[in-house]
Amino acid sequence: MKIAKNTVVTVHYKLSDAQGNLIEESQDPMVYLHGGYENTLPKIEEALDGKEVGFNTTIQVEPDDAFGEYDAALVKVEPRNRLPTPLEVGMQFEGMADDNDEEDEALIFTVTDIADDKVVLDGNHPLAGMALRFTLNVSEVRPATEEEITHEHVHGAHGHHHGEGDGEGGDEDAGDAFRSRPIH
């Protein structure tokens, strides 16, 4: 079966920077709904469109087509007492940019430095500003179910499961600037 709109694609991948330094190698395959559902990068979909099981390729994706250019305006310093304890470099929180327009989506901020009573938070994606190389190996292609098409994502193994861990405790802290959020 060829990869086309409304097919579920299973692909093993290696992610490297433009110099070939390995960033990540999939333990579990990436499984996504093909066809513009924003389940993977558009350049990956473009490279795999019309291909079949067994197809292998390496593509380079520039920052504008991946995670954007690095934006220094998304780095901010916050008072230590605004964040929960314990606090460690690498922890991630959901928050809003300083120039927040009410229509903007929340960003994920990563703690990059802790010094005395201040914390540096970076709202850029960790791979922002980087050209990336993806080595892709297609291992399975199947038709999507009607439910997957309706929900615009894959269900089942390595996909999304409804009702499992979808939020804990609601928004009782909705007034806080930052909420802890699990990142996959």
C-alpha cells in the first residue's frame, strides 16, 4: 500500500543535526496519520508521500520547516518563588509569552538556569534554530479507521489513547503563570 492521505504510517527514524551528530534514535517507531493533520513535520510527509513499506531516505529540514528560528524574546527570567519546588534545570512548564495576545497558545518553557532567587525559562523548542537530518525507514502503512480520520490522529499502539491520563485535576491553578505539564 502506498502512503497517501488517510493512511497510518509507521516509521523508524534517526534524528541528527546538520553535521550528523545523533540527537535521537527511535526506540518505538513514530506512527502518524498522513495527509496534513499536523501529526509530523510537513517535510517528512512530503518525503514519504506515495512511498511504500521498506522505503528509506534521509532528508534535511531547515529551521523554518522544522521548529522555527531561535527567538531570544522567548527567554525570560522569573523570580524563583513563582515556580514550584523542587526545581531542576530541564524541567518544563506551560506558560504564556510576555507579549501575550489572548489568542496566543500557551508555550512550553524549559528551565535552563537557576541562580539564587532567579530562574531562566526558555520558551523556544529545544531544536529551534537547527537544521535537522531525519533518516526515515517506513515499516508499515495501513488505511486509517473512520475514527482516526474524525479525530485526526492515530489510535492504538504508539498512537493516542482517549481517557488515559488526559489531564489531572483540571484548572484549579488557572490563575498561576506556570503549570507543570508532562512532556513526551
